[in-house]
Amino acid sequence: MMEINLTKSAKKSIRLIYKEYKRRIRSGVPKEKAIIFDPVLDFDLKEKVKNDRPLLKDRGLLKLYVIGGFAITDEGICYCENRIIRAVKSFFLFILQFRPCLLYTSDAAD
């Protein structure tokens, strides 16, 4: 999976959508229905994420419908499920930048 760059606002929006999707799944709603967000029934969520929907669509995380609704894609679900893995990986890559400094310091102490 390639790196998907999102604004902080878009990240928050996709997390809100994913959270609602997961709530539906836990409630027993089939995935085919849980991924779809109705413009009337899900009005509050639609309003919270409306500015980020075009960016999320461009990144392949959402499908937008002409009637105003939208659906989270499998790519969007994977993006959210892998969020923690990306954070841990990013942390370790950051720490590894300092490894040569740490090795040099410990060699100098000997």
C-alpha cells in the first residue's frame, strides 16, 4: 500500500466515518449496508466531514454519490485499520535516525 497523505482535518474525518462504520458492524449491520452513509439519516456526520469528502474521494478512501451520500471504500477501511501500524513504524524509523549517534557515543566511552 502506498503512502496516502491527508490533512489533519481529512484524517479526523476518515476516522469519524470509520468509527461510525465500526459501530454499525458491531450492531450487526452487514458490511454492504454499513459502508453507505445516507445524506438524510447521517446528516450530522455528513456535515462534519463535508469539506474533506472531495480529498478523501481523490485518495480513494470514499465514494461520493450524486444524491449527497457517500460510502467508505475498502481502501478507506484499510487506511484506518493500519493507522496504528503506521504510527509505530514511523516512531521506529525516527529512533533509527539516531542510532549512529548512540553507537558513536558508546564507542567513545570505552
